[in-house]
Amino acid sequence: MGGATVNAEYQSRTSALVSLIVFLILSAVAGGAGHFYFVHLRNQIIEEKKNELHAISELKVRQLAAWRGERFSGASFIFNSRTIADEVAMICKYPTQTRNRKQTLG
């Protein structure tokens, strides 16, 4: 009877060891899968944010180009306007006359 209890005890320990090994392997697989899933999602989010920032920067570049074009258009009109040039020349020629200055500058 002594041999039967030793054999049962050995099987019990072996069964517990096998269960522990299976648990550790499954835990490692689940942890590895979770890690790879996390890395995949992180990279996906980073890529989405890069695309969003790229779209915003393109929009801002277009807005700045339009703003600059508007400013150059206004400056070109003033530069090429003979009437405005004559009024500015009058202000420069007679700087003390407030009537000319008020009319021209508003």
C-alpha cells in the first residue's frame, strides 16, 4: 500500500506541475497577444493623428496663401492708383495741413 500512495502523490504533483506550466504558457500567450494588439492600436492612432495634422497644415497653408494674395492685391491697387498717389504726395508736400491728412487717411 505504501507504493500506491507514493504513486498517487507523484501523479498529484505531476498534475499540479503540468497545470502550472499550461497556465504559465497560456498567460504568456495572452500577454504577448495583448502587447501586440496594443502596439498595433498605438501605431494606428499615431498614423491617424499624423494624417489629421497634415490635413490641418495643408488647410492653414492655403489660408495663409489666400490672405497673402488679398494683401498683395490691396497693396497693388494702392500702388497703382494715381489718385491715392497724388493725395499721399500732397500730404508729404504739405504735412501741416490737417484737411489733406484727414481726407486721405480717414
